[in-house]
Amino acid sequence: MSKAADDYVSRSVRYSEGGYRGGGGEYGSGWTLFAGLMLGFAGVMNTINGILAISRSKVFADDAAYVFSDLRTWGWIILFLGVLQLLAAFYLATATSSRDGLGSARPG
């Protein structure tokens, strides 16, 4: 092989061994961390908004018209979704493999 081909092969081998990803870990583990952080942030915000809506806080408009039910019902729905998001973020943070994560569609 040529010098350029040898360099390419050596770089790809180092990458597959974790050399360019901070010293190890699975492929895509950085994206899994990012997804977990974003899911956790959304879960915290939705949990706070759900609690505010249930308590009829002054954060929301008084004269809003809702297509389905009222503000307190939406507060319970958003609170439930926020807690679900927090549980999913915790599961992603503690999963031992990217295949253990929620919503994985890859076969065994």
C-alpha cells in the first residue's frame, strides 16, 4: 500500500479503538450523553411547568381558551410527561451500553 493508505488505515484503527473519543467508550456515547442531558433538561422544565399549571400560578394567562379541558388538566399531563422524561434521562445516564438505552431499534 501507499503511504497515504497506510496512514488512513492506522487512523481508522486508532479511531475504532477509541483513540479519538477521549480514551475509550462505545461509538456514539457522546451523542447518548447529549441526548440524556437534553432529555433531563426538558424533563426538569416540564415538571416545573406542570407544577405551576396545577397550582394555577400567575405565570400562565388567566383568560386562555383551551380546546381540551382546563389548565389544571394540562398541568397533570405535563407533570406526568416531565417525570417520564426524567426517568428516561436517568436510565440513559445509567445504561451500561448504548443498546440498553430506551427506544433502541437495533436488533440484538
